[in-house]
Amino acid sequence: MSTTNSKRFTFPLSQTTLVIIAGALILSAAMGIRQTFGLFIGPFSFDRGLPVTLIAFAIALHNLVWGFAQPFAGAAADRYGSAPVVAFGATTFAAGLGVAAVAPSGPMLIVGMGLLVGIGVSCTTFGVVLPAVGRIASPEKRSMAMGLVSAGGSAGQVLMIPLVQSIRLSSGIATSLFVLAFVMLLIAPLGIVLDRRTSVGMHPQEPAAAPLRKVLAQAVRHRGYRLLTLGFFTCGFQLAFIATHLPEYLTLCHMPVGMGATALALIGLFNMAGSWGCGWLGGRFRQHHVLGWLYLIRSVTIGAFFLLPKTSTSVVIFAAVMGLTWLGTVPLTSGLVAKVFGTRHLGSLFGVCFLSHQIGSFLGAWLGGLVFDLTGSYSLLWEATVAAGLIAAMLHFPIDDKAVSTPAIRSEPVRA
């Protein structure tokens, strides 16, 4: 009896639950921190005399570096496990924040917030975390599990934005960035938990030994994968523009001080429900159909917010709806890739798809600053986000989501 009881309470949490919790904490730190960067545009410009275009470029560059580094980070996690990749990424991310904190000039800010943060975030976000969750969750619960991790990751945005705003106002830019660097160092060991495996996540029907080169070639030829990749560009474009420039835009609209930070925090809060909800919907409906409706709803919301008068109420409603549709694309997109191609090379395949997302992120963040400096207005970018979203919706509905058979390498003979 005592032996049975001891076994029963040895592991109060299942392997899947532990991976979900660890993944949510890693995402919460990494995504929460990068969502605060929009709060530094004004202070960097006023306190250090840097042009808005240059600051926006540094923030945009980290998105582009993230995109190009993501396939390599995903492939490294597929091959070597998540632990070393997350540890390296968290350390590099922290170093980038530290460099930005003491940057006396534009080039140093670009190196810190652009290059180093971009490499670090590629190793600590979706392309590394979600494949680990996808491999350990059963196929019927995979979309839900990914949605839960994405939802838990949104807690960082809710917590980090008011924290950074408070520290920045009381102690300055450098102190707030050093605090964020310390937070990143705290999550460095959590990659070890992502490498836990159980029989639940191992599916013998998937070709575990499928060669990456052939799988990538097959994905590039797959029309649905190409449409999914093109549509993901829009997600990055819309989110980066809003996350980077919404606080400054609301200031130009004569909204109360702090409304930008409030709006970003509300987006993170509602994203917790939205990511979980999209994961739940993806487990019950065809994921590309859910994605199509998500882009459509998001674009209509952006258009209405831009055209209607700006009030505290309209900002709150906009933030709530955007939050519900904010990162729900990620578990749906990664889940769709896993459904079609399996989980063996999910990190690599999602990483390539995510590169398109990050090219969109780069353009959304950078063009926002460039257009504002040239015209004194964000109007062109608001209109562009609406148009891009409508196009993305049309791209997703015709996607073919049938699973494909992936090639497997020949087994090598065992030699005595």
C-alpha cells in the first residue's frame, strides 16, 4: 500500500503539463519583453537624441534577424534538444538588452536591440517552444496544448509592460532594460524541461528518420505551405506595426499619458483568452479556415479603429479585439504544419514559415517609423495593415490540409 501511494504522488504533474508550464514561462519572458520595445521609442528619441527612424529600424531589425535565425534555431532544437538552444538564446537576449541599456549611439542600439535580441528571441520563442510541445502532446490535443502555451506566454505582456513603464519613469531607460535582462537570465535553465519525452508524444506512424533536406523540398512544392507562408507575412506586418507604434500614435491623437501602455497590456491580457480559444477552435475545425476568419476579423477591427474617433472606450475595445486575434495565428499555423508534415522536423518547417512572418514584422516596424518621419502621419501604414489582412484571409481558405507522406532515409545495416 505504501509503495503504491508513494508512486502515485511522486509526479503530481504529468510530463505534458510540465512542458506546457515551462514553455509558457519561456514565452512569457521573451515575448513579454519584446512587446515593451514600443515604450522606448519616445524616451530614446528625447533623452538620447536618436531619430525615430533609427530606433524603429533597431526594433525592426531584431524581427528580421529573428526570422532568418529561426530556421537554424528550430533545426538545432530538433537535433540537439531545446535545453542548449534556450540557454544560449536567453543569454544572448540578455546581452542585447544590456548593450541597448548603455548604448551611447545609434550603431550600438542597433547591435543590442537589433542583432543580439533578434538572435536571442529566435531561440526562446515559438520556433523552439511550440515544436517541443507539439512532440509531447497527442495529435488530437496538439492544437489545444500549443494554444495553452501561447496563452500562458501572453502573461508576460500583461506583467512586463506596466513593470517597465513604472521602472522607466522612476529610474530611467538603462535600469528598466537591465531588469529585463535579469529576467531573461532567470528563464535560461527552463529549456531542460522542454526536452522531457513520453510515449504520448511519440507517434510511430510519423517517419522519425525523414531527412530534413527532402522534407524542406517537399514543403516548398506544397501549395498549401506556400499560401500559409505568404499569409503569415501579414501577421508579422500587422502585429509589429501596432506593437511598435501604437503608443506614439495614441499620443498624437491626444490620448491620456499611459494609454499606449494600457492598450498594449490589454492586448496581452485578451491574447491569453484568444490564443487558448484559437487552439481550441483549431482542434475542432479546420485550422486554415479558422486562420482565414481570424485575419478577416482583425482587418475589419483595424479599419474601424483607424476611421472612427479616438476615445478611451474605442482604444479599450480595439485592444480587446486585437488581443483575441493577436497570437492565435501561431498555434494554428504550427498546428497546421504539424498536421500536414508531422512533428519530426516541425521546428525547421515552422522556422522557414516564420521567416515570412518576421520579414513582415521588419517592414511593419521600420516602415511605420519611416513613413512617420516623411509624412508626419501613420495613416498609410494603417491602411496597409487592413489591405494586407484581407489578402491573407483570401490566401488561407483554399489551403489543402491533408497529411502528406514524408520520405524516410534508408536504414543503415548494423555492423558487428
